[in-house]
Amino acid sequence: MTKAKTSMNLDENVAGALSYLIFWISGIVFYFIEKENKTVRFHAMQSILTFIPLHFIAWIIGWVGAPRITATGPYGIPTYNYGFTALIYLSWIIWAITIILWLILMIKAYQGEKFKLPVVGDIAEKYV
């Protein structure tokens, strides 16, 4: 069985897995560099569409829930806001899901399987 090559002279499964390596950043790189291989472009686009929203949602929720020193209170003493613990935990859960999904997608791509996520996979196929 011969492995399909890409325009970057990589095996298709290696390039697909590398599309997930640095989350959405490597997805963007591989999407614009790879011009011919539709499987690699699919993995790259799925990486972009999956990890950009997860990254920013987790970051924003964590930032909103983070403790911080707020404006000065009475007598010029800074006040401390303890944040929203539930939001911080929710952010951690989203990060954990992101890491697990990242590992699954990289492994499946390396095995040569075109693993489609439910909504994102269909959208990614349209842009290939």
C-alpha cells in the first residue's frame, strides 16, 4: 500500500496529524501551504474550526472568573475580588476537553482515518 503524498513531500497521515500539532496555529499553516491534498486540507480546516472557538471560549471564561485587585475601596485601600470559582473550573473543564480532543484527532489523523467531528467536520469538508 502506497501512502499518498502531499505538496510538501510528507505522507498524508503525517501531514494530517501535524495539522493538529499546535492546535489551530498549525491548522492555519497547513491549510495555506497544502494546495493539492484534500485530506490534509480537511484536517487543517477541522483543526482551525475546532480549536479557535475552544481556545477563546476557555480563555474568556477563565479571564472573567479570575480573581483580581479592583478599584480602590474606602480610605484608598485596594479591594480584592475573589472571582467566580465556578467559571474558573468551567474553563479548566473546557481545556481538559480540548486536550483530549486534540490527542484523539492527532492519533486518528496519523492512523489515516478521516475522523469527522459532528458539526465542524461537515463545515470543514465544504472548505476543502
